[in-house]
Amino acid sequence: MTTGTPPPTARKRSRARTFVPLAFAAWAVLEIWLLIVVADVAGGFTVLLLLAAGVVLGAVVMKRAGRRAFRNLTETLQQMPGQPGAGAGGSSPAPSSTRGNGFLMLAGLLIMIPGMISDVAGLLLLAPPVRSALSGYAERSLDRRMRAAGPGSLSDAFQQARMHRPDGKVVQGEVIREEPTTPDDPRPPLAP
């Protein structure tokens, strides 16, 4: 006996779930092929030295970017009102010194990954014009997506989770309604 409703259809697989694994596999095969070609031309020892140098250079870049990010975080926290050492003027660091730490860390990671293509991509990210262009693009893209999300988005959920007090202060909280219990209710009452 049929009820007249069509059977549920399977969810369509997203393009990202289809193409990201294929792109990753193609990238890995290309990296291995390129390492073999370089080893045939320059020798296996040269490839080994290139890979070791990539690991060392990538670690240095990541360490430098991490220290820079930590220094910027420390300076920002020290400039907060009420913190010891916070000046009245509160000079902010230059925008160029506070941006691009994420891309510097990504550059170090790409350099550390064995392979020539990832090394070239990491070295490109070390160039300040490339980093600033990618940073601007990422910022604009994120801003566009956040504006497109609009009502009902994550920011709206945070707003709904807050309770406003009459003095204007925002207090995180939740509403607990005390309902009268019946003798056959299996839930115990919420008591402090």
C-alpha cells in the first residue's frame, strides 16, 4: 500500500566534497612527479638537501610569525583600559605590522611541506605585496559573506542569547521557567 508521497531523495553532494579530495590527490601526484624529475636532473642528494632546507626555512618563518603575532597580542592587551602600562594616548601599532601573520604562518607551513609546488607557493606568500593583496581579498570576501548572511545568522543568534539589563549592560544568560510539577512527572524540579 502506497501513501502517495515520493521516497526521500538523497542529499546532493556538494562540489567541494567532490573536488577537494580530487584536487588534493592530483596535487600530491604532481609533487611526487616533480620531485622525481628534479632528482633525475640534479641528483637525489640535492633533493634531500632541498627538502631539509625547506623544513628549516619553514620553521624559521613560522617561528617569526608566531612571535610577531604574540607581540602584537601583548601590545593590544596592554593598551586596553584599566591595564597596567596603558597610556592615555594609546598609540596603535602600524597596520602593516599587525596584518598578515596568518599568511606568514601559512607560508611557513607550505615551505615545510615536502614538494616543489608548495615551496613556490610558500615563497610567493613571503612577498609583502602578495600577502597584502591576499589579505585584502580575504577581508573583503569575509565581509561580503557576513553581510549576505543577514538576519538569522550567527551574529543574530548571539544577539538573541543576550539579556539586556535596564542600565544598558549586557548580561549573558538563559531563561529558566519553573513549571508546576505533577505527581506523574518523571523529571525532578529544578532546585538550587
